[in-house]
Amino acid sequence: MAMIMTAYLLHHIQLYNLEKRFYFETNQVHDLEIMIKYVWDMLEAQIVNDEYVESGIKDFSTGEVEFNISEKEPLLTIVLRARALSGRVNDVKVIYDQNEKKVISWQQQ
């Protein structure tokens, strides 16, 4: 009987650890997406007003977002790289049409 209880407890400990890791990674991905969205909103406002800088880094308490903008009239290619403090990275490539003032492509990489 003790063997069954031990196996049962070990199984639930494993499930708990698995769920804990899942939530940790989900929170990291969520933080990266929030940082990317914040920087994109900031850049889009600058692009619309034609006041953008070609590259930079925005620091957050949970990590940083590095961005690079390259221009091929009338398109802008914006690469955003978010890095969490733990080292997890999320890259996004955005193609923006300056004439239409809209996003043509948003690609998670």
C-alpha cells in the first residue's frame, strides 16, 4: 500500500512541476509579446509622423526590445527582437507601407 501511495504522490509532484514550468514559460512569452506590442505602437506613431530613428533599444523591467528599420521606398522593414531577462528571445519582422500607412506583413520568426 505504501508503494502505491508513493507512486501516486510522485506522479502528482511531477504534474505540479510540469504545470509550474508551463505557466512560467507562458508568462515569459506573454511578457515578450507585450514588450513587442508596446515598442511597435511607439514606432508606428513615429513612422506616421515621419520622425522615426533607424535603430534603438527600449528597456523594460522584464527584458528589452531591440529594433532596426530599413527603408526601400515606399516600404519599411522593421525587425523587432525582444529578449527576456531569462534569455528567451522573440523576433518579429514587420513590413509597413508608408504610402498606405498600414502594415502589410507581420511575421513571427
